Amino acid sequence: MRNPEAIECIELMVPLCDIVSDRIARYSMSRESVCLNDDHLDLLLMPIFQIGELIGGGGYLDALQELYPSDMWVQAYGMRNRIAHGYAKLKPAIVWETAITSIPALRELCLRLLED
């Protein structure tokens, strides 16, 4: 039986992933713009933070690992911690790579798990 807590978390995560890609398109973001424009950086940081907070702070990590063991869940929560506790050391290029690589991969995983 699928864990309803994990499914709830996944259903909440997909729209947050969509927000990241929507903002990249709406504001014509690029690696360079995220590295040079704090507004672009901030537009990506909040939904990425919210994904990690949902997983770790929302208490869903164990349920997600039970449903589908993956480092992706832990990495998302780890990114949240980097945003929350190491902002001055946060590299915009890493945020950009997360937004264009990790977030779409996370979204695809979530959609696959919802289909199963």
C-alpha cells in the first residue's frame, strides 16, 4: 500500500517544481542573470527552499524514503539547509544548476510515483 503521507507531499511538490520552471521562462532567466541579478536569484530560491522545507521540515522524509528510496529527497532537504543557514556562502551558479537540472528531475520522479 502506498503511504498517503508520501503521496500528499509529492502532490504538494509538483506545483513548486512548476513554479521554478515557470519563473525561469517568465523572466527569461539564464545562468548569467541568476548570478548577476539578486531578484532572479530570489525568485528561484523561495520555491526551492519550500520544496526542501516540505520534505524535511514537513516531516515527510521518512515517508518518501519508504515509498521510493532516493538521495534526491535528502539532497532537496540539504539544499533547503544551505539556503536557510548559509545564504552568504550560497553560490548562484549552484542554484541555477539546481533549478534547471535537479528540479525537473525531481518533478519527473514525482509524476512517475503519482502514476504508479
